[in-house]
Amino acid sequence: MPYLGRGPGFGIRQRYFYTASADDTSVSGSDNNGITLSFTDTLFVDVFLNGVLLDPNSDYNTTTANTIAGLAALSANDFIEVVVFDSFSVGDAVPASSGGTFSGAVSVNADVTVSGTLNVTGDTAAGDDASIGFTATEGLILTGQGSTSDITIKNDADSTVMSVATGTVNTVFAGNVTATDSLLVTGSTPTITIGDAGAEDTKIVFDGNAQDFYVGLDDSADDLIIGKGSTVGTTPAISIDENLISSFGAPAIGKTDTDTSNSGTVDLDFNVNQNFILTLTGNITSLTASNENVGQSGFIIFIQDGTGGRTVSLHGDYETSEAEGITLSTAANAVDVVPYIVKAASSIQLGKVQLAFS
């Protein structure tokens, strides 16, 4: 004969025990065993006071969720037992094939593998050991709380890629950071700091197709350098030292060569200096030029030593109004200032006016 009773199910019962304090009129929350009182249907709740079954119509009420209230004032150490009956059936299970919804929290003590998309719709809170959340404003939220880092991202070799130090907003990247578009720094005082006060060179390299350039700190020289290439200190164009004195590379801009001993053949390298101060200690038999830069201009200053009477013969790279020669003041310690301009390769025009100081 077929079964004619209620549908198949399994009855369950949960018992809660409370010891009252004087004048208590309700019980709720954790019982003597740390179990939290919970029920969904008040018709399946029995309440006993010191072993006597109470009447739900007159002795208590359940109008407040998960609370037995409306009790007559209890005496200290009165014993209340709450028995909650419930039933469940296979129909309450979430099917493995088609899925479903868990209405309560789910804890898992082993790995969880998801072959599809993991969608998270809850928010997170400070103090969570580790959680993933979502809000419509912030999007995906990762919250952690570790002794060293709150968030750590690692690669498949278990090496740290990125971390956020505990309790801070400071992000540390272990390797290179690549931006495929502009890198934007915002805030009330936008700042990019390169280096950590260590004794090493720091730099920004502009990686070009045919040529690289850099802006960097040469820590050993305490100089800020702009130069060609990617190694700080090589082929510098502009250098600024700790005293804010600037020097320039090739072609020289403003840089002065001071030479206190000149006689015989003397070569002026226009790729290294713009101005030249030459103290004559003998006759210059050939003043030559090298690496002249078209458009470069400056001064050549000739200083007679204490003897005086020194003369200068010009190489063919120089042009003057006196046909390959200039006349210097010959008095001891006399000074002649001769302006020049580079017109073309091997064509350095010396000024027509010589300013003589004696």
C-alpha cells in the first residue's frame, strides 16, 4: 500500500538552555552552551521554566525575532529551556547539476575550484582577515589584514609582484611597472620620488628607437646630469652640482678653459669649451682649432706673463682682417680680449676689435 502520510522529510530538534538573572523577562542570543537561539516558525517552539511547559498564549510571546519575551519577572537562577523543532527535506538542497542559492553563510575548509566566473556582490569591512567584495561605486574590493602586508599579489613562482603594507595606502611593486599610455600623478602636491636615499645612481631613461637619453643623479659626484645613452655619467650634456653650478657638454655653452702655460703649438677644442683664457709663457708658434661647431661664439683671452713680448701665430683655421695674424699688447701682464664666431668648418672669424687691458 502506498504511503499516505506527510511527504518524506527529517525532523530535527535544537535545545537551548538559559540560567536567568533576577527580574529577567526574556531570553535570546547565546545560551549556556554558547549556542545562539534561532527559530523561523513560532508554532514549533516549546518553552520550559524550571521543567514546566509554558503556554505561548499567556506566558510568553515570540513577536521579536529569535527571542522569547513577555515572561513574568524571573528569579535568579531560574532555568529556562527552549526547544525548537524544524524539518528539512531533500527538496531544500541545492542541486549540483542546475545550481541554486544558499540563503545562509557557507564555510569551506578545503580548496574551492571555479571553472566559470566568480561573482561577488557583498561589501567588505576593515578588520576582515581576507575578503573579496563589490560595490557599485568602488567595483571589486580586496580587503586583507596581515602582520606585514594587507594585500599581496604573487606570480606562479610564489614571488611577490605587488604588496600593500599593513594599515597603509603605500603600494610596492617588486619589478618594472609598464604603462601603455600616459602615467598620471594627481593630488594636492603631486610628487614622484626616485630612490630611497641609498648610495646609488638614479635616473629616468628615454628609450628611443635610434638613441637613448637620460636624466639622472650621479650619486658619487652629487650631480644632476642630462646626457646621451642610458648610463648616468656618460656623454653628459648638462651637469648641475650641489652648489647649483652648471656645466655643459658638447658643444660647450658658457664653459671656459683656463690654461696658465702656453707656448709652441696650442690647440683649442671648441667641442669642450666656449671661452678660452691663455696665459702666454712663450711664443705660440701655431694656434690650432678642433671640433669647432658652426654658430658657436665666445672669447679668446691672451694674457702676457710677467716677461711680456709674447706673440701668437694663427693656423689656417682662423680668419682675421690682418691676414693670418693678430697683434697683441706686449707689455708684461697685458690682457687682450679677442671675440670669435665659427662660420663654418675650419673657418673661425676673429673679431676686428681687440680690447686690450694693461
